[in-house]
Amino acid sequence: MTNGCAISLHAGYPRDIAEVDALMATAFDARFGEAWTHGQVLGVLAMPGVRLTLARTDDVPAGFALVRQVLDEAELLLLAVDPAFRRRGIGGALMRQVIADAQAGGVAMVHLEVRADNKASRLYTRHGFAKVAERRGYYRGSDGTVRDAHSYRRMLTPA
């Protein structure tokens, strides 16, 4: 339980795609064009080394993390928390699980990319990630606005 919120984490599967779609619809602002399509998520879930972790609070979908591991590297592809559940420790619980799973899988480095002005970057730095690069004009929102991307990395000691 974190901040008075009982959080349960469990592995997600293609059958959970409707939950992921609903979370993306509420968690990602359409202006930024960050949400993936139903087909994109299903396609990635079919790839080897991909892990979906779902977060629930009181059996209500609250967030998810989607990670891809290749050899000794992992990439956090998506992390979303329903706005109604933000600031209750769900993002942190997901990040801790991502890191624990990566360590258990022998990962030496986890990386991710985030829109430069995304407040989630604070979550990543709190969990040991450091900004290592910037991509100018990487994201194009639905309003045509172009935004930079920041790349973050965290080195791990495999378990």
C-alpha cells in the first residue's frame, strides 16, 4: 500500500489490450501524439523479450509499463498512469517492478525516451535514470507542434 492506495502488479497479456487502450486514452494527452495504436501494442506484445506489467488499485486498472529486453539491455517503451490515480505511488511501483524484472533478466542497462517537457522525467530521475541525449524535434503532436525528446539511461547490476 502506497499513499493509502493498495497497488497490485501483475503480468499482462494480449487479452489485456482493452485495458491498456483505455489507460492510454486517459493517461496520454492527444496533443502530444504519444499513445500507441491498438495494433502497435499487440504487435510489440508478440515480440520475444517484451513484458507488460499492469497496475491495479482496488481491482481498478490504474497503470501499466511495457518493456522490451534484448540481450542485456532493456527499453521502457511505455509507462502510463491514469490521471485519477497519479501521485499515489503507482508510477513508482511500476518503475521498481521494471527495474527488478530487468535485474532478474540479467539486464545491464535500461533506457527510455520521453518528451522533453513531460513531468514523468522526474519519476525517472528519482529511480536512478540520468539524461544522456536529446533528439531535437522528435515528437510531432496532433496540433503540429514539434517537441524534443530526452533519452535517459540507468545502469544496473544484474541480480
